Amino acid sequence: MSTYAQKKGFGATLWDFLTTVDHKKIAILYLIAGGLFFLVGGLEAVFIRIQLAVPNNDFVSAGLFNEIITMHGTTMIFLAAMPLIFAFMNAVMPLQIGARDVAFPFVNAVSFWLFFFGGVFLNLSWFLGGAPDAGWTSYASLAIASKGHGVDFYILGLQISGFGTLMGGINFLVTIINMRAPGMTYMRMPLFTWSTFVTSALILFAFPPLTVGLVLMMFDRMFGAHFFEAAMGGNTIIWEHLFWIFGHPEVYILILPAFGIFSEIFSMFSRKRLFGYSSMVFATVLIGFLGFMVWAHHMFTTGLGPVANAIFAVATMAIGVPTGIKIFNWLFTMWGGSVKFTTPMHYAFAFIPTFVAGGVTGVMLAAAAADYQYHDTYFVVAHFHYVIVGGVVFALLAGTHLYWPKMFGTMLNETLGKITFWTFFIGFHMTFFIQHFLGLWGMPRRVFTYLPGQGFETANAVSSFGAAFMSVGVIVMLINIILTSVKNVKVGNDPWGDGRTLEWAIPSPPPFYNFKQLPLVRGLDAYWIEKMEGKKGMTPAEPLGDIHMPNSSFLPFIMSLGLFIAAFGAMYHVDKVSWALPVMILGLLITFGAMFTRSVKDDHGFHIHKEELMDDDDKGVKA
Amino acid sequence: MKRLAKWRLISLFAILALVLSGCGEPYLSTLNPAGEVADTQYDLMKLSTLIMVGVIIVVMVIFVLVFIRFRRKDDTIPKQVEGSHKLEIIWTVIPILLLLVLAVPTVAATFKLADVSPMDKKNSKALVVNVRAHLYWWDFEYPGQKIVTSNELVVPTNEKVYFNLKSADVKHAFWIPAVGGKMDVNTENVNKFWLEFDDKKANDAGNLFYGKCAELCGPSHALMDFKVKAISKDKFDAWVTAMQDVKEPLKASTAAASEGQEIFNKSCIGCHAVTPANKMPDTARIAPNLSNFGDRSRVAGILEHNKENVKKWIENPETYKPGNLMTGKYGNLSDDQIDALADYLMGLKVQE
Amino acid sequence: MHAEEKFTYETWPAAPEKSTLEAKNKFLGFWFFLGGETVLFASLFATYLALKDKVPNTNMPLAKDLFELPLTFVATMLLLTSSLTSVYAMYHMKNFAFSKMMVWLGITALLGAGFLGLEVYEFSHYVHEGHKFTSSAFGSAFYTLVGFHGGHVAFGLLWCITLMLRNAKRGLNLYNAPKFYVFSLYWHFIDVVWVFIFTVVYLMGMVG
């Protein structure tokens, strides 16, 4: 046995995770944190549906309802969906390209802790005087008028976690460009890696406008600026533009990795190469590019004028084309294949009709003149839940089942997995299909209640009933996770038996250096090629040698903690409390001190020696 | 796997049942268009739905075939296909054509609905309404007629009505679903658009359309409703004249109401006007104009219009519209005072 | 190649900033970072242009009343020159001439400090004329855009000084060469941003 794989106590394990820079452990951290926030956001969703189940309900008050919807949206997008996607990117992408880690392992840890502290900060608002209540879009006039510190929590929390995301994006871009294994050309990269690449590029260009928007709002709310105050010359439309220049690419940041996960699943469980691989890559890049050209379709009713509305309407419709290409390529990947309906495949299969439904309502929404009717109604709510739940959440649930053995070395129970799928799937359609009609019948979104006599009663009751099903699905999944972890039956390299890409060529979970020797990639679906030639593993591309690894570090945690502390100072500074400014300075000093320490201290990592690797024979790529 | 097919069948029937039964209420639903704007939008909806249903059918046919024909039966390895240029061209070109079919009418409609040139012409005869959105109520000024009313818009049918929209506090959106799509009410600029109210459809809807705020604006966003009385041109003109004739606040007709008027003049008139003339600038009109309160169909835009509800509202507006700006502005009134006040308000009628 | 390996002029590689994997990663990653920064400044520029001269009343100074060429021209020259001196520093870095590199970096830092000094003077001058961060949307937008740039210069100064102090006794090696190089990239970037500020804010502001 290796000297690196010893049993550790709880304290040591905790310390290990607090200081880790290993992409696989960071992936687990993202999965846990993102999963917890997903449960919080889900609970908020349940409260929303309880409140709206009957007219004139008083389960929650009007103000509290606005806090709940704001936090539901913000949590689900920023603190659940994105981190869960980051979990899979971290867990899988480096393995798929045959790398030993990401380009900047230290920065990777910083990214996680920034996201984590940002998320915790945002959610602390519940206990410190009230959550933000201006909607997840936080439109400026309402956000500036909002009393208390709710919106301040939103501004500061998102800035902190946004920095983390931005750094993560850069990290993945560099990793994919510089650290591919020998033979892994761009056009041999698995589609999940491609979508990680395009997503990271979107993050890089989409997050700065959000940061600017948040900074402007912070200046307005906390430091006396007037960006959004009409009486002082300000203009709230600037916020709408900045928010949506970020916000539209953001939905592609979410959906492209989902497409990537589904592409892997379709190909694996059909035992077929992805149909039209190069057009899939092209479509992914095109969707990413067009994602920046369409933001104003969220603002059709803002009053930008018919010219802008017409241009953005046509540009938006254009996105339907590459998305359609993808749908048909997936269908034809299965066509002629040998399709096995595992739990991940259930989600992937159900994703197609669901996402097509969400996609076509997207095209309907793109028709600007008609959108004046749909805008800000339940029709829009239904549309984006069809794409985000039917696309992103289905992918995350599928990915959890698919990659669980790779991340934890044990398989989730398939029967329970399918029960989760069916309850969630049925509940989902029951909840959201009817909402299209609610919108068309005249029900605006973000209403804390509705009056009787407008024809909304039955549909809302059905919708709330469906939400109960979805909750049951999630609970079954939690039970599944607990049972699986308790049993902990270990599995081999390729537990699904249909693995095609490099991550399935190495043990589950992989050793911390991933590949003992970097593999030689001979084509798309590198592992599949070797399997078809009757080989058990990859051909190594290099002789066995020393491996250079980065050191663990506690600094990422401290850096992020500093900003977390500083945020409290900045926020309470408005109330003129005496301790606010010192706390803010202290926090910033902690962060900059940690950065300074990092840059001054020598940290060259360490080497795993050849001899140790040879002892470690039951791990890594077999030559 | 039979369950899957069955479920699809059931959901299909459910959809069908919904489509047949559900066009919503005639005074509220976008699927019961009651005017040129809503018609245009409804046509676009139908066109896009039609195209999209076509796409869905194609996808579903392939989807079902895959499900039936290609399930794993044995361990044979299927042929590894790279792709097909012919197919790829087909599913690139056809969607582009379909989208063009949708794009052309979309662009045409977008320009048509944005055409407000008649209201900007000099000596224009067009009917213009200046809409000012306030936290949870709506102010309607008719600059050409020099009158103001609140929470209940009165419009003539079968002619274009032009709107200037501006907010007094935070962003709102002005929406009369059955009559046409919404437009945002911004804090920094005036947005303009037009609507047309169809006479026949207005009759079907009892001459009263529901209007809503469609942009989250605070706790009572959900309750920021208004009503639209769409009446024939003649009746509208009569209403305008009746409104213009009210130069002085209407005199109370009963003893109780006179008492109420006194209370009103002490506690309420600071914010609420009871004459319809638009002499004050819009920024000074900080509460709903009550000149024709007795003629309206809802109290505060939401409650059924009767004396009981007026009293309840005055007693504690916070219960009915959380976060409204009226709560706590008029001191404590006794039950008798509120009763008198309600009598007075219910008597404020400009027309019989 | 080990990062801490000792080098001579002869063994020093031609592109020391890209000769290890870590260095290559750093180099590429930093370019991406600058890409993100570009979008950040683009957003700030757009905001500034939207709010330029938007003031609550007519007594307040507008762009054409405020900006004066001589001062900003001197500031521009200082920053442009500092970009040039950082090029000299990198030239010497590539030639393994450590002390010469340090001298030029020192000059770069001094020029940067001079620029910052002028900016502080300029801001206080505007505040006296009634153009404050809190006085109008125009003021907020102006100080945010130019101040963000100034903040970047200040951060660059700290970075430069930290680098110089840390490596004063260690000399050049493949571990710190990319760090110097990346700093110089950053410095060029804020220089380019300033050129845009000079054009968009000051020159276009004076035209009216």
C-alpha cells in the first residue's frame, strides 16, 4: 500500500479538506456546499408553492414572500447550480484531458472558498434583519429603495462569490489549453471538456459586467453615489443592461455544461460515438458566442425602441438553430445504438422532450411584439424552469449518479435513483407545465398572492401539488446517498462498463496524482479505442518518473475569510457604527496579508518519487 | 417501460383538455384578445405555436422510434457513426427557414406596436393619457381634457388611445392583459405606447378590463391592480363632460355624509384631491384622486366596491396592501368617523 | 528545468517567462485575466458615457468646464514613459541582467507614483470646483471610472515594490522571472486603459 493512503481521523480529514488544493477534493467540497444550498433553495421553492396554493393565502407575509423569491432565485443560480456544475468540472475535466490537476491548484481552492464565504454571507441575511427582497435581478430603483440590509447582503455576497467564479473560469481555460495529455488535440476532447471550455470563456467575459453593476449599486447604497437616482442624473436602465449582459450568458454558463454531461451520457449508454461531434463542438461555441448578443431580449418592454427590439428578437431566434442541431445530434447518437436505460440515461432521455418544450417557448418569447404579453408573467417562469430545471437540474442529477462512483468509489443505488427520477420528473411537469397557461391568462410573476375570481385557483393548486412530488424525489435521493455511503461497496475503474473517455481508465476514486504516467491519446473517446482493441488501459505516453505536486495550503481559506469579515464592515458602515470601519480594514488586511504571504513565501510543491509510484502498484495507469 | 408511454398519453389528454377549456377570463386573459394590439400579439402567438408544434412533432417521432427500436438487447457493439453531412444540413437549413417565417411578422409587428407618431403631431386629436405609477396605485391624467382620475382608467372603445408612462417612485409595468402587452413604467424617462379597446369584446368583458402591475415593485406588487372601463365614444364624451363640470368638490347629500366631508377636509384632503381638474403638477398628486370615487368598481383597486370595504380599508390599509404609503398618515379615527367618511366617499359620483 | 535552479547568462533561456509549465500557465492565465479586466473597464466606460454631464442642476460644472489639458497631458506622459521603462526592465530580465532590471523597475515605480500624485491633486482640485463623488451621477461615474484605474495603478505599485523587495537578494530564476513578466503585462494594460481614459474622458470631454 502507498504511504499516501492512510486512514485518518475526523480532525485530520477536516484539516485536509480545509487546506486541500486537489481538484478532486475541491470537487467534493463544491458538491457538498452546492448540494446544501440546493436544499435551502428548494425549501424556499416549497414555501413559494405553499403560499400560492390557494388565493389570498397568508402562509407568509408579502415582504417575506419577496425575500423568499429573491433568495430562491439567487441561491439556485449562484449558490446551487453554478457550484454543482463546478463540482463536475473539477472532478471530471482534468481527468478527461489526462491532466494531473488544474493549472492553478491554489487558485482553485481560493475560488471555492470565495464562493463558499460569499454564499454563507448571503444566507446569513436571514438571521441578520432580513434577506434581499428586490428579486434576483435586483432592479435598481427597487433595490435602492429597499430598506434594511437585505440588498447589501446580495451586493456583497455576490461580489465575493463572483470573484471566485471568475478565477475558476480562468483556471479551467488555462488548464484545457496548456495541460492536455499527449495526443489530446482540441478535436479529440470529450464534449464535457469542450463545454467546460466555452463556459469558462463565458464566465470570463460575463462576470465583469456583473461586478461593475454590483460595485455601482454598492456605491449608491453605501457610499452616497447616484448612479441609479433619476433626480441626481442617474439612470436605472444602466443596471438592467449590465445585469443582463451578465445574466444572459449566465444561463448559457449553466446550460452548456449540462449539454456536455448529457452528450457524455448519450454516447456512453448508446455505446456509440457522439453523432456529428464536430458540429456539436461548433454549435457549443456558436451558442456561447450568440449568448452575448441577445441580452436585451430580457428588456423588450423597457422601452428601447422598435429597432433594438427587432434586432435582438432576430438574434435571439438565431440561437434556436445551434440548439436544434444539438437536439438532433443527440437523437441520432441514440439512433442505431444500443441504449441502456440507467438512471443517468433516464434523465438524459427525459431531458430531450422537456428541453425542446423549454426551447420552443424560448423562441416564442423571442418574438418581441408577442413578448410584451409574456414578459414578467408566469409564462416566463414556466419557460425558464423548463430550461433550467429540465436542462440544468436534470443534468446535475444525472451527473451525480453518473460520476458518483468516480468521485467516491461507490455506486448510487439504481432502483432508488429511478424512483427519484420518476417522482421528480412527474412533479416537475405537474408544477411547471400549467404555469405557461397561468401566464397567458394574465397572472404576473413575483406576486405574493392572487385574488379569487380571476381563474387562477385550480392551476395554482395543481402546480403546488407537483412541487410536493419534486420534494419527494429529492428526499429519496438523499436517502440513496446515505445508504450508499454506509454500504460503501467499492467499484473498479469503469463501473458503468460503457466508459469511453479517460476518466474511466483510472481507478475510482483516482489516486491524488491521477495518472501515474500520462496516457497517450489516439483519438476521440480515447479509452473506448483501447478497449475495442482488447487492451485493459491506456498506453502511457511517458516513462515512469517523478511527479511534481503542489503543497496544501490554508491561505485560500484565510484570504476568503478576510473578505467575508470586510463585507460586514462595509455593510454596517452605513449605520455609522463605530466598529464598522475597523472591521472592514481588518478584513481587507487579512486578505491582502494572505496574498502577500503567498507571493513572498517560496512554495515549490513536492515530488512523488518514482520508487514510491512503483510501490503503489494497485493504482494509476498500468503500463 | 410501459409506464412512460402511458404517462405521455395521459399528459397529452390533459393538455388537450386544458386547451379546450382554458382561454381564461374575457376581462383578463391574453388568449381572449380585445383590441388591435392584443390581436396582433395573439396572431404571433398562434403562428409561433404552430411552427413550434411542428418541430416538437418531428422530435417526438424520432424520440419514440429510438425508444422502441434501439434499447439494449445484447452485448453487440453498434456501428460507430461519425455523423452525416446531409442530415446536418437538413436540420440547420429547415430551422433557419422556419425562424424566418416567424421573424418577418415579428419585426413588422414590433414596429407597428411602437408607432406613436400621431400623439406627437401638432394639434393632434388623438386621445392621450398620462399614466403615473405610484407605490401600489395608478394616476391617470387626460391632458387634452384637463382631468385626472385614479385607479380606474376610462377609455372610449374602437379608437387608439395613447399612453405616456412614468413612475413616481420605483419601476412598475403597465399591463392590461386582454387588451395588449405591457410596457415598463420607468423612473427616468417617459415610455410611450398605444392600445385599442374593441367594442364587442369590451361588452363580453362587462366593459371592465383588469389591469395589473407587472414589475416587482415592493410588498404589495401583487395588489397593484387597476380597472379599465371601456365604453363607447359617446358615453366616454359624456363622462369627460361630467368630470369637467365638477369645479368644486361635490357636496355631500346626507347628514352623515356631510359629517364625513368635514372629517375628510381635516384628515384626508392633504393628500387626496376631490376635484378632477389637473391643476397640480403630477409630482404633487401624491395620493389617488377621489373625485368620482363613488362611480368606481373597486376599493383601492382590489376590494369589492361597497361601504363595508371602504370602512375596512380606512381602518387599516396595511392589512389589504402591505407597505402602502397611506397607513398612519391620518391619525386615529373613531368608528363613527370612519362610517361617516365612507358615506361621504361612496357619495362622490359624477354620473348617475 | 527546476524553478529554483541557478543560472548564468549563457544558460538563461530565451523566453524565461514561458520556460516551465507553471510559467506558461501563469502567462496564459494572466492574459485571460486581462481579457476580463478589459470587459470590466468597457462596462465602466459605457456607464461613464451614459452618465456624462448628467447633473441635477445647471449650476454644477460639466466636463467642458472641468478638464484642463496641461495637467492630464503631463500625467499621460508620466504613465506612457513608465510603460517604456518597464519594457527596458523586461529587456534586461531576458538578458539575465538583474541589477539593471531592478533599476528600470524602480524608475517605473517612481513614474507610476508621480502619476498617482498628480491624480490625487487633480481630484482635490475638482472637488473644490463642486464636482464630487456624491454631488451628481456624473461625478459618481467620473470618479468610479478614473478611480478604478487609479486603484489599479496603486495596486501595480504595491505589486512592483513587493516583487523587488522579495527578490532583491535572490536574483533571477525561472520561478520569479514569469512574475516580473506578468507584472509588466499588467503595467502595459493599465497604460492602455489610461490612453482610452485620456481620449474618452478628457479629450472628448473638453470638446464638449
